Amino acid sequence: MGVRVFRAIFKALVTLFALLLIAIGILVTPSPIPFGIVFIAIGFLLLVAVAPDMVRWLRRRWRWFDRQMKKLEKKLPEWIAKQLRKSDVERNDDDN
């Protein structure tokens, strides 16, 4: 039981950290040096790894976001694209 509780707390903390990185990235991106894009990318990758269901919800809600993720899957290294595929709406709907 202790390991499950630790894992749940860890996932929650990483999810909050990822959302914080995304929020900071959104705020910093309009600056002259748009370093916020890096924060957004790292936050999003953490979010995909820890909470694919949340990303799947976003992809289902905003189809333009889903299309962008599919384009990224083709361009990113395989280990990152594999994480994005976990949150793909169509692939997971077909599995159920």
C-alpha cells in the first residue's frame, strides 16, 4: 500500500510541476527571447508521461491541438513520439 500511495503522490506532484512549467512558459514566451517555448515543451512532455488521460482529454476537446500533436509525432525522436501516441484519441478509442 505504501508504494501505491507514494506513486500517486509522485504523479500528482509531477503533474503540478508540469502545469507550472507550461504556465510559466506561456507567460515568458512573448518576451524578446521566447525561451518560454522550452518550458512549455518540457512541461508538456512531463504531462504526457505522467498523465496521458489529461492530454487525451485536451486532444479530444481541441482538434487543432490533436492535429499538431500528430504532426509532431512524425518529426520527434521515437522515444518521445511513443509517449505522444499514448495520448492519441483515435488509437486509444480503437483499443477499447
